[in-house]
Amino acid sequence: MKKYWKYIIAVMTVLLIVVGLTACGKSTAQDLQSNKWYLNQKGQSYKTQFNKKNDY
């Protein structure tokens, strides 16, 4: 049983780390939407913004 304790503790630690990282961070979409972006092309600057709509 002592052999399994190390594996159980290791698995629990990894799960806690994964849950902690996914629960407290913003998603990439939220991060992009929260900023204003400017695209520069041939001396011209265009203001762009990411939104939730999927317009293709």
C-alpha cells in the first residue's frame, strides 16, 4: 500500500494544479475581447475589436 501512496499523491497534485490553472485564468477569447487592437498596413492604421459573434 505504501507504493501506491506516492502515485496517489502525485496524481492528486497534478489534478489540483490543472484545476487551479483552468479555473483562475481568462480564456484567450476573453483576453482578446478585452483589448483594443490596431492593425497597421502600409502607413494606415485600422482599429479592430474582437467580439463574440462568428461572422465569416
